[in-house]
Amino acid sequence: MPQKVKFAIVGFGHIGKRHAKILYDHPDAELTAIADINPLQEDGAAKRFRVSFFPSIEDLLAQKDNQVISICTPNGLHTAHALAALESGCHVVVEKPMGLTKVECEQVIIKSQQISKYVFCVMQNRYSPPSRWLKTIIEESRLGKIYMVQINCYWNRDDRYYISENNAAIGSWKGSNAMDGGPLFTQFSHFIDIMYWLFGDITDIAARFKNNNHLHSTELKDDSGIISFHFVNGGMGCFNYSTSVWDSNLESSMTIIGEKGSVKVGGQYMEKIEYCHISNYEMPSLPASNPANDYGTYQGSAANHHFVIQNVIDTLNGKATIATNAGEGMKVVEIIERIYRLRKNQ
């Protein structure tokens, strides 16, 4: 019988708490420690999960009692914390995005190869039934040649997210250039990942950006954008996004027009098949999607983190391979980085 895999968590915000709950409840995992620079988190970590709490990643890594470090800190710290965890001899689970630049991500990949440790990138939307279904019909060429793909991500992120009393009290990273990076990194990298996973790389990028209603709350040049491109493998696409939607999320959708049919996956986070009309094809019955991650004043993507953790455990026990490896995580960052280079001139 395999031994439990020992995990520690760095960063105990919304996502860190989600990791902790899944690990604490998992029969094949042992949550050993939590680190966060906010001392107010210590009481909750100690009481709820009965683990050691450390005020920094350095203090946590000094304990030498972990196999896997889950990096749940702000975007701008992901690569530095991943490198520190690898230096200590641990495998790494890193939340999206893997980093804010391709160069940073390359450093993590090189270090992981030097010490033969795994880097697991959290892209949990791949596990949603509609996403898996799309992957199947694309791989089976059910749609024939891909002519056009349109992705729309229209969400709400207002002052409740950026400058709430709680965020101000602890010094929020949200909306900063150095720690956040922009909506394509923080809110919508999951959907860039799904696009890349299904259709591959993009080229001939053109884009327009605007900050409609976040100039007072962020340093970012954009809260909305319209991006057009061609896929290297054929077909053209566009990615439209905004965090300016009033009060609550509107949609995350993907429409695919192909030689032999058309499909649309919609809902708030691509959890519903809204249209399927494919030559000589009958739409199968899919399992229900998991609900969105609910953070009180806003919602995120599907609550599929348990699949990610299971993949880590199965991979380390020799029962599976990495579902989203560091190379794929870096590719998503590189695509966003290329898109955002166009933002600098606007």
C-alpha cells in the first residue's frame, strides 16, 4: 500500500484554503504545513486543519518534511516560490499562471530537470465535462477543418474584489502590474489554456485594450480587450474579454465553426453545451459540471481542484502522468505575454 503523499501549502488565501480542504480530506494525502505572510491566517490554519503554520516559505522549507509544495501565492511570486521549493528538493504544484514571463517559467523548468522533480500546473478547467467533450471531438476531427473559434469571457471584478476593506487591511496584490499582471493572467488564463489545449498555438495577433472602470482601483492598462489571430494549425480566432460587467459574471463561452459542424459551449464558465450540430453525429449525455468556485462577492472557474490533486498523487505513485506539465503552463504564459506586448503601445 503506497504511503500518503505529504503536501505543504504556501499562500493561504481563497485558493490556498481550497487546496488545504481537498488535501486534508484526501485519504492518500497528508497536509503537513501552511505558510502565509499574514499572521491573521495562523489561527484558521491551526484550528481547522491542525497543521504547523509558518510566516514565510523559507521557514516552511527549512522543516524538510514535505514531498510536494502547493504554490498558492500572488501571480508575481509563483516562479520565485516554485524555484525555492525545487531547491529544497520538493515537487511543485503551481497555481495559474505559472509565472508572468516566459523567461521566469523557463528557469523553473530548467531547475526541475536538473533535480528530477515534477512541476504540476493547475489548469482545472480541462477536467470539466464540456472541455473534455470538446477535446474528444477535436481529436476525432468530428468538425473537419476548423474555420473559426470565438471565445468570450465577460466577468465582474469591481471594488469588492480590488479595494474591499479586507484587501486594504492586508495589502492587496490584485490589480498591480508586478503581482497581478492583468485579466488575461489572473481571470482568463484558464480559457487561454483551453484554447491552446484544443487548437494549438496562435500567430498574426492583433488586439485592442481598454481600462473602462478600474483606473481608480488598479495599475493595469486593461480591464477589457478584443484579440484576433490565426491558429498555426489552421483557422482564425478571436478572444474577447472584460472584467467590467456590472455586479456579477455574465459568461465564458466558446463557439467553434468547422467544416462539418458547429458547437457552442457557454454558461458563466463554459459549463453548458448550448449548441451542437455536427454531420452524422449524435450529442452524448455528459456528466454534470461542478459548480463555480464561490468566493462570496465573486465567482471563479469550475471547482475541479480535486482532479488536479488526484493527478499529482497518482503521478507520484506511478499510476498516471502529469495532466498539465510545466511546458504547457509556460506556453500559456508565453501566449499571454505576446498578446500583452501589443498593450504597451496603446
